[in-house]
Amino acid sequence: MIPHAPARQPLLSIIVPAYNVQHYIGQCLDSVLDQMGAGHELIVIDDGSSDATLARVRAQLAARPGVASQVLAQDNQGIAVARNNGLAAARGDYIVFVDSDDRLLAGSLAALEHAIAEHHPDVIACDFRVWFPDQEAKSNRVSMRYPPGLLRDQATILNTFFADRQMYVWANVFRRAIYQQLDTPVFPPGRVFEDMSTLPRLLSQCASLVYLPHAIIDYRQHAASITKLISEKWCMDLAAALSVAREHLDLRGVDESVKTHFDIAAAHLYIGVVKDSYELPRAVGRRVRARIKPIFVNSLYGHCASMLAAVQGAQTVSYDRTHDARTIRQVERALAGSLVFRVRQTASRKIKLWKRLRRHRKLLLGA
């Protein structure tokens, strides 16, 4: 561990987990360091990188001796463990997560400080930018849908979150005390979708939220590859995330409206994984769909008919009721084992794979 310039209790702790990002870490840390002041600390956790990441982090922080920072080096254990270790080391009142291949956009720390000084909320929800470094014209801002001002109604906070379905921890700046209210480890080790299982638990602990209409993060989109990283574990981890979130909502005794919004969000996530599973080898895909179906069904508070009635009756926060209704009907067909649904998904995935292969060939020809 390399500490630098310890100071008074910081307002913001910026936590950057890093693993084999030697080509991105410099840009990421510069975007943070250029904004840091006396009320900030930076914690970088190297997750057992096998490239030059750790050396570059140390050199970059050594060149900024006036900044409160530290580097934690751990064996490779995954981003969830890195985030947990960063939380354990943090001293700030609020926690800002930044992924090591992304950028903290200019003015973000100042905007967060202003929101804290004005409202002192349990959480600040922020916009972000989907960033295509090689095709800037494609980059676009993603805005949250929370009402303006300070929200103190937990149902409104959770319902809007589930309707948005933007489940990124780095788009939400929580009080460190909120993290401390959860059982440890906060982020489940060894799983993908660690944000998805953790964010509903964190938000359900919050008595207040303020929406900051400032794009805080440039969320890097990497060049297209031949295949997506779809695997049986990937699919099962998503199903497990739903179960963890549902269990915590039960413990919190959430409003009936929250249960409905959770079900609809779960339906969107479930049908996405079902569709992706058609890219797996046929036997593996069938096994995945058979395994996640009961987990999904048991995670629901209601059923497809009750979700559809809520959407059609305008009883939910929704930004596209037609899309919500169509998704719920697809879930019904998937759960019923519809032959038409299976044939369509098989054909659709083959077309998408062909398109990705064509894009990949174009990239190779252009290289």
C-alpha cells in the first residue's frame, strides 16, 4: 500500500478498482486527479493485474504528492472484492465509484459537493454518457427520470429506479453510512451483476435522494467482438441477483407499488437473459432456461397478468408502456414454452451473430 498526503476527513472518497487496464488507467486517473481538492481522497485497488497497470498507477500518483491517495494491491479476486476492499479503506462521507476504463467527466466532483451542501441526501443519482471513443458521434447522454428536488418518499425512489433500470453503482453516490448498514460483503464476490443485487438493497436503506442532472461518467464502449460474453454462469448470476434483491425488499417491508415495479424490472431482465441464452450451444441454452425459470418465478411478487394490468391501467412509472406490455407478453410465452417464441429467438440470434461477424470482418479489413 502506498499512502499519500493523509488529510482531514474527506467529503468524497473516489474508489477505482483496476484489473489489466494499462491502456486506460492513465486517462481514468487523470480525469479524477484533475478535479480533486482538499475534501477528496482517491483509493485505487489493483486486482492482481498481470500487465503494467499497478506500476502505472503508482507512478501517476507519485507525480501528484499533494493529493490524498492510496493504492491497495490484492490477489486477483474480481471487481466485487476490489470494491469491498475500497469501501473498507474509505474515510469519506460519500462514496464515488469510477471503473478503471471509464472517465469522470469534468466538473463532477464540484457538482456533487454543491448537491451535498444544498440537500445532504442519503444518495445522489446522476446522469452518465455512453461513450464510444472511436465514434464520438455515437456517444449519447443517459438521463435518470427522478423528479426534481429532494425526494423523501422511498416508494418513489425505488419505483423510479426500477422503471429506469439503469443499474450502475457508479451512477449513484451514496453516503458511506448507507453502505455500512448492509451486511458484509456488500458486493457479492465471484459474481457478475454485483451492481444489480446491491443497488436495490442500498436504495431501500435511503430516506432521501436528490437527482443531479449532471453526466458524471463517460461509460466506455469497447470495440465489437465476434461473440458476447454470454455463459451459463453469466445467466445464473443474473437470476441470483434477482433473488438477493427480492429477499432484501421483503426484509424492508416495501410498499405494494414497489413490488409491482420490481416484478416489471425483473421481467425485462429475465427476457433479456432468455433471449441471450439462445446464443449458447443448444443443450447449454436449454439447461440455462430450465434453471432460471423457477428462480425468476419465485422472485416475483405477482404474475404476468397482474403486471400487465398495472401497466395497461397506468398504475406504474413507465417510460414506454407499449414496450413494457410487449415484454410481459414475451415473458408469458417464454414461461409457457411457446414453440413460436423459440423459433423466433433461434432465428433472431443467428441473424445477430451474422451481423456481428460482418462488423468484425469490416474492422479487420479497416485495420
